[in-house]
Amino acid sequence: MTLSQTGQAAMEILIELLTEMEYGIEGTVSEDDDRVNFDLTSEAYGEVFVAREMDLLRSLEYLVEKMVSDGDRRAKVSMDMNGARAQADEDLGESARDLAQRAMDEERVYKMGPLDPRARRLVHIALRELKGVTTESEGEGVFRRICIIPD
């Protein structure tokens, strides 16, 4: 697969960062919808990257994004380590569907705890096809949350 200029730059930066940090990590890179995706694997260091709610993985993702972005054009970078983020996304969607079912059964609005923009987007996507509920975001900044509203 041929990478775009942004994808190539992101890959080179990530390789350089991981080499300097002396982490033995393997992975693949792909692109879709203007997003560069890294699927990383490491037996020895995987736990380090996903500890504390994936802080190191998210920080590395943010750093690579900032380094490849130029002026007005923001690069989008997504990283996963040993499938942990994919599993967390799946778990979040399942929790949202369970809460939506509960909202429909009890005919009451449920509010999820504060979520980052990426997590809120995943919840909206997970519930948009579900008949019987709608979702709305409320709040500001780090306190922004999703309301699950039965029809």
C-alpha cells in the first residue's frame, strides 16, 4: 500500500520516536478517510502503552499528530496497541447499547459520564441505528457528556 505524504511522514516520525525511546515495537500502518492508522504490537511493552487508560499511547498519538500537522491542516492519527483500543471501543459501544436498552425499558434519560470527543463520537455512532433512543451531547469541555433519551 502506498501512503500519502502525511502517512509517510507520520510513519517516519513514529519509527524515530520509538527507536529513540528504545521500545521494541512492530506494527502496520494504513490510511482511510484522511486518518493514518497504526496497529502496533509488542509483547514486552504493550502493557506500558495501555496502562492508565492508554495515556502513553494517546500521548504518542497526539505528539505524532502535532508533528505532521502543518498550519491550517490538522493530521489525524490513530494508534492501537495489541488490539487494546479496538477492544475498549467495542466495550464502550456495548455499554452504550446496554444503557440505551435500560433507558427504553425504564422510559428515562440516562447520562453517561464525561467522555472525550472520540469516545462521544463512538457512542453516537453505536446508537444512531438503534430505534427507540436518540443521543445528545451536553456540557462544556472536559465535562461534556452524552444523554441517551428514549423516544
